[in-house]
Amino acid sequence: MRVLSLGLACAALVAAAPSTEPTFYKDVLPVLQKNCQACHRPGEAGPMSFMSYESTKPWGKAIKAAVLQKKMPPWFADPHYGKFANDRTMAESDIHTLVAWVDAGAKAGNVKDAPKPAEFAEGWQIGKPDMVFEVPTAFNVPASGTIDYQYVRLPTNFTEDKYVQMAEAVPSDREHVHHIIAFIRDPHSPWMKDAPIGVPFVPERPKQEQGQRQGEGGGGGSIAAGDMLAGYAPGTVPDEFKPGQVKLIPKGADIIFQLHYTANGKTGSDKSRVGVIFAKTEPKERVFSLAVTTANFAIPPGDPNYKVEAKLTLQDDSTLEMLLPHMHLRGKDMEVRATFPDGRKEVLLSVPHYSFSWQLSYYLAEPMKLPAGTILEATAHFDNSPNNPDNPDPKKEVHFGEQSWDEMMFAFFDVAVPLNKNPMDLMRPKKKAPTTGAAEVIHQ
């Protein structure tokens, strides 16, 4: 009887306990600051603002559905493979808070309970840049039609090598800009050396070029004819390298903007820019961007699961820092693997549900050593069936191409090498020097 009486007493206390329904200012706003406001604020990628109670409440049911379905925050890495420093997965406790808030009527609560507003740099996520490279002549986006990739060459006029700790690409017309890639053109490279300065243009390109037919089985290597400084697409985060790691802009280099615009029925005008913050401490490692890629594919009409594979053998030692899968509207999934010289295999990243709307980078929580001879492999699947709601035309055979209704297959990755090492050695096979003495390895 004593046990029963104690149980009834406890039940009575619980029933009499005050309600703990979450409120916006006390419980929800901290969750939004941590998980959502970086995108969901005026001028950023999110289509609605979650900065205030008034702007958030109308979206309560949509927020509940998005977090329960794990659609928001966007994060597509399979948790069974790899650990990532920038994992956006929302904590279950935060999901519970948002759901309980909506279910209880999305109450405001006491504004005095609100945390201090989160601070965001106006126009920049990296903070105030040390230098900004801005396209001087705006590109006027037409309301309709196919828009070829636009390129803009900007000389840096640097008289000495510069080391970049952070870089961010920002469009002025987010509505029409699909992506920005800012390349570093080495002053000794023939690539675009005679391109006009400061004016958007469409270069004449040979059939065999970046990402184009690279041989059976795919391949990869450096991006275009230079390193990537910064990029922008929905869901991207600015590049911020670890202390001692930098991107190198050689003296006399140019910045080459690659700009991809998509017509949407309205005209627009864009002057994209890239902001950089230079390293304040002595650099020790150089970060370089490469890719596993192929253009050797022809996706049949209606095929729901067409497989494309590519691989790349690294010719020198490096350290893997980041992975970024890239496909277009028919992209379905991608897996990136490493086969090490000792035969060991490891899945580096698996994205079972790829989304063209979110071009996410995956930074390894623990950078991985890639010895010379490591083979990086990527396997992707494409859905060209009518069941793909984003499919522009399921009756079309699809090939490699720049526009969104074409397809691409890239597994981009960043590696770190010692500062005094040429990252292109990662792509150049070594050979033994002809000698009768001890074996000696030289670079081609």
C-alpha cells in the first residue's frame, strides 16, 4: 500500500506541475540563431526571414515539417561514413523544441527572455575583407533564353605572393546567379592570358577542355587551368582554412570569375565579388582544389538509376581536407572512396539523396593522409525518369554540359601540401632516373 500511495502522490505532483510549453523568445530563438539565421535573414539564401517572431510564426507548420523530415538544415551525408567538422545535423533536442513550440500554438512569450541578437557581418560571412575583387562591369541578365557561362578577368597587380586565410564569393543578384567560381590564374599559364580585362565574355573553347571527354573511366585533376580561390552556390559556406593553411595567389596572378546565370522570366543585373582575408601568421601548408570527374556518359531517356564512375590516382603525398559532390538536376546520389597503396579501402563520403539546390562542402573532422598512389573513386547515379520531379525532359538522352538541363559529374576535393611543394606534382607521375646506382626519383 505504501508503494501505491507513493505512486499516486507522485502522479498528483506531476499533474499539478506548471506548464513548460516553449515560447519563441526563450526557447525557439536560440535554436534559430544556431541553426537557421545564417541563411534565413534578409539578403541571404533563405526565402523567408527567421530573425523576428512576426516573420517566423507564419512559417511554423513548414518549420515543423522540415525539421521532422530532416530537410532542414540541409545536410546530406550518410552518418555511417565519415565525420565532418561542419555537420549541420540539428540536435534532437532542438528539433523537439521547434515541434513542441508549433504544437503548442507558436506562442511569443516574454521578449525579455530573448538572447542577445546573433551578429552577422553585413554582406559578408567572413567579416570585413582585407581586399575585394569585384566585377567592374555589370552583367545584364535577360528574362529568358540560354545564358552561356560568362568569364571576367581581373589582374591582381600583386608584386609579391599573397596568402589567403579566408575567401568568400558573393553575388549582387542572388535571384539569377546559379554559381560563381573564382579561379587563380598563374601568370605563367596560357589559359585566358589574352582575355579582355574587366568585361564579361564567352571564350571560344576547344572541344577537349575542362571536364570534357577525359578518356574511358573518367579521370580528373586540377580545375580548369588554375586553382579555385572561392565559390558560391546555394548552400555553400565561405572557405576558412586552418591556422597555417592558405590559398596561394602568386605575384602577377589574375582572378578569373566564372559566372553562371539562369533566366527566370525577369531581367536582372549582377556585379559579383570575392572578398579575401590574408593570413596574419606564417603559412606552412598550401590548400589546392582538385576533382575526380568524367564526361564520358550518355544517360538514356527514362533511366531511373544510370551509373557513372570516375577515378584518379594521386602521384604524391597530400592531406585530404574537404569533399564536394556536384551534379545537376538529374543527380541522385554519389559515393566517394579511397583505395590506399596497401590495398585498404574506405568510403570517404556517401550522399544517398543529392540535391542540386544545395551545393554543400563536407570538411573532414580529422584530415586524412593520402599517400602517393592513393586512388580516389567516385560513383554517381542519375535519375532521368518521369518520377524525378526536377527532371527537365525525361525523353532526352543527356550528356555532359554546362547548363542545368545538361549534366555533370564532379567530386571536388581540397588537399593540403607543404607550402614549398608544387601541388601539380599530385597529377604528374614520377619516374626513376636512368642510373646504375641507387634508385632516384625525379619529377617530370
